[in-house]
Amino acid sequence: MQMSNKVKVIPCSGIGKVFGLVAREAALKTVVELCPEKAETVCLAYIVTGDEEVKAKMKDSGCITVDGCPKMCASKNVSLAGGIVVDEIKVLDTVKDHKGKKFGSPTELSDDGYLVVEEIAARIETRINEIA
Ligand code: SF4
């Protein structure tokens, strides 16, 4: 796998949880639409397997993690792999500003779910522009 020293935006896996889907969508929106020249993503599972090439590349780049629940799987595992976590985004911090709304399901977000995705992606974009 060829990687650069772009900022790594790494969401948790969060399969089966709506906030996990929010985390993945926000990370993808950032690296594909908002900051493709400055950021890229890396599969969390690949990081967790401890691949030496991934570990080496992670050490050269700042990482922004996006986690769907307080277990903070992305942040913890990126740190364990030697990555420098420059910011850890918690989906729950953003959704608490949207009390009473329905965000969709683990497989499909509602309009309010996408609103949260956009807020989080904008925050990640701001952070990337501060550091890259
Ligand atoms: S942080 Fe929570 S939602 Fe995300 S992978 Fe871990 S347990 Fe699942």
C-alpha cells in the first residue's frame, strides 16, 4: 500500500451502529470531497493488524480519528499503532446539540443524520487546514 504524509482521517468501524455510520460518512466526506489534496483515510482494521508498513507511514502523519461511541476504538488503536492523534472527534459531542432528532439507522442516515455528518466533516476540514 502506497501512502503519503497527508493527514490521516480514520473513523471507527462502528458496524451496526448509526453513529458508527456517521463517523465513516464524515471521514469519507472530508477526504473525498472537502480535502482530497491534504487528507486521506486508512482502514482501521489494517491499522489494528499491526502491519509494519502502515505503522511506519502513520508515524510520519498527523491523524484525526472519528469515533461513534465512548469506547474510542479508532483513537485507541491509532495511538497503539504509533500514530500521532492530533484530534479525536467524538460523534456524540455533535449529536448532543441535536437532541430529540432521529439520525437514521446503522445502514441509512436520515436528513438529520447527514446534517451531523456535514458538521463533523466541516470541523475535520478546519482542523486539517490548521495543520496541513
Ligand atoms: S468506537 Fe464504538 S461504535 Fe466505534 S467501533 Fe468502537 S464500539 Fe463500535
